[in-house]
Amino acid sequence: MSALFLIVQRSLRQHALSTVITALSIALGCGLVLSVITIKDQAHKAFTGGQSGFDGVLGGRGSELQIVLNSVFHLEAAPGTISWAMYQGIKKHPVVKYAVPYAVGDNYLGFRIVGTTEDLFNVYDNEGQKLEVQPGGQIFDPTRKQAMIGSYAAQKTNLKLGDTFKPYHGFNFDPNSQHEDVYHIVGILKPTNTPIDRAIFIPLEGFFRMGGHTVKTADMKSEYVPKPDEEIPDSEKTVSYVMLKFKEDTEPAVEKLKYTINRQGKEGTLVAPISDVLSGFFDKIGWIDKILGLIALLVVFVAAGAILASIYNSMNERRREIAILRALGARRATVFSAIVFEAAAIAGCGAIISFAVHFAIMGGAAWLIREQTGIVLDPFAASMLEFGTVHFRGQLYMLQLPYFVVVPVGVTLLGGLVGIVPAIKAYGTDVASNLAPAS
């Protein structure tokens, strides 16, 4: 075995340039495969796994996907508004555990400003994760111009406790649309690794009274400009969304409520559960993942073909070397194994380097996804490949292995497999004719 190792090592060193280039090609393909699988699995789990902390959302009449993207992930624009009366009605419905209003339409340096009530910070529960304020901060006073900011938004805007800022009108940052209202940062939220980290929260009343805002009724037939020290009539209030948490074991009643609002009503759209909408969206774009995965696999196979071509084309110059090994006592099987192991070694080196490619791609993808949505991906998390279930001693076990193992091992075996072709050629090398001096 040591002799076999020395033969392979010497050959790799002798053909260093082609070995490095081919190994890098393998690394690229293998790294792409790992990245596509990891991004697909983690993104699907993150977007459909309850990142909102809510079961449903009530918004204006429009697309369910747009409502979810806007209310949960702070993307896109709101399709419309709903009346204060509808908010109060859904809040008092028997199936609703709590309802939190959102009013959107402003930003600060591109980060979404959300007008809401202090209820959000008291009732929010994302699978046991609460909204907590970092030391020294507090929940805003609903009667004052105060704000609370997500951890990521605070990091990017450099806003700290005690700082002030002026909001900008619109969902996208426009330096020419700044409001005159000044808000004080009184609380910075602890990181949640959810879209909450990218938002800035102000009192709902402050949003209604912000300069330049006109409150429109749901029928859009009238406008009302709030006056200082004058209470805003409920008939003139509208909100963009109502984030909902339902009571347990109320699924049939929730479905009935959804049917009533979406099919029989004309004002709002109820999305429940939120995860179903996102799952449907991912199912529709699933072909993109398949195409990317196919491209990555093609890169692997092309690189494997390069291993085959590289070794096979070098067999003519290796004939004398192989003949000398045979003359020194090396068996045909040893020569055959050396070529196969050499091909597997090149693929194995590429598989090892592929982890660097994978982490580089994942680092960029994780940064971009967090920048746009607040969702945090873990480059080191291992996606699992399931092989099925087995019964052992009366227990049912799931057979699964991490892709971090399956893909590199598979690529290495593929390299060894393509090495069989040049190995067969080496196996048939004639000793006498290749030892004869060249004329």
C-alpha cells in the first residue's frame, strides 16, 4: 500500500499543473452543488418556518403573497388599507388570541418604519422567542415621538440610544422626501435573526399624525388631516395590516373566517396560515433550484471528464514508466490501482477545496439575504440527505447523512470511476516493447 501511495504521489507531482486545474474544476462544481442544496433547504425553512411570530395577517384587498412579503418581510408595497372598524372587529373575534396593527409607508435610509402599538412587544412569540430590549432601553411611549429599532437596522444606520432621526416618506429611500418630525430612539431590540431586525417601530398614533400624512378611509372617498391636540375619530383611521395570533384548536373557525373575509367581503384579505402562502411560492419557483443544481452537477461531470482526458492523454508518455515499474516487480493490478487512485485523489483534493468554494458562496448569499430580508442563513449548517427508514429492535429510525459527507464522497468515487478507463489502458501496457531503446 505504501508503494502504491508513493506511485500516486509522484505522478501527481509530475503532472502538477493539470492536477491543480482539474482539482479546481472539481472544487467549483462540488462547491456549487453544496451551496445550491444548503441555500435551498435553509431558505425554505427560514421563509416557511414561522419567522413572523404570527399565524395570519389581515391586509387590504390584494395578493396574498404581496401582503405577506410586505407585512412580514418588509418588502414590496402595501396593496391597500383596512378601516379601523375592521381592525377592531377582527381583534374581538372569538378565534383571535391577539391582533397587532401595522401602518407602513415610511422609511429611514431604506429601512422600513412600522407604526404599531406597544402590544407588539408584549405579545410577540416566535416559537418561544420574545422581543427583548437591549439593556438601557425601553418600549416607546405611545403618546410621544419615540422609536424602537431592530438590531440590524441600528447597526447599519448607526443609530444608538438617545439618537434622533427624521423619517422619509415612501417605501424606498428618497433624500428629497424627508419629514419634519423628529423621533428619539428609546430602545434597541435584541437580535432575533428575523425580519424584525430590519424594522424601525414608532407609535401608531405618531404615524397617523406625521406631517404630510393624510388618513384615508377604506373606501378612499375622503381624506382627513389630523390636527394637533385633537383626537382622531375612529372613522378616519386606517391601518395597513393586522398581525394575528389565533387561539389553539380553532382551525375550522379560522377557515370559516377566512372564507367570509376573502370571498364574501370586499374590503380586506385574510392570509392564514402565513406559511402556506410562502410554501406555495417556493413550490412555484422550485424549478430554479433544480436548474441550478443541474448546472452544478454538469460542472462536476465536465471536471470528471477532464480527469479522464488528462490521465488518458498522458498514458503515452507514461508507458515507459509503467514498463519499468512492471520490470521491477509491480503487478498489473498495482498499476491498475495506481491509476484509479490517482484519479480519485485528484477528485478528492477538489472535494476538499470545494468547502472553501461553498463557504465563499454561502457567505455572499447569507449577506445578501440578510441585507434584503433580515433572514439569517448559517453557512455551517449541514443539510441532510434521507435514505429512508429502517426498523431496529422495535424502533423506527431515519437513515440520513449530511450532504457535507455525501457530495464530497460521491465526487471522489466518481473520480475513481472515470479513472478506470485509463487504468485499463495502463493494465495492458506491454513491458518488452516499452523497455526497448528508442531507435
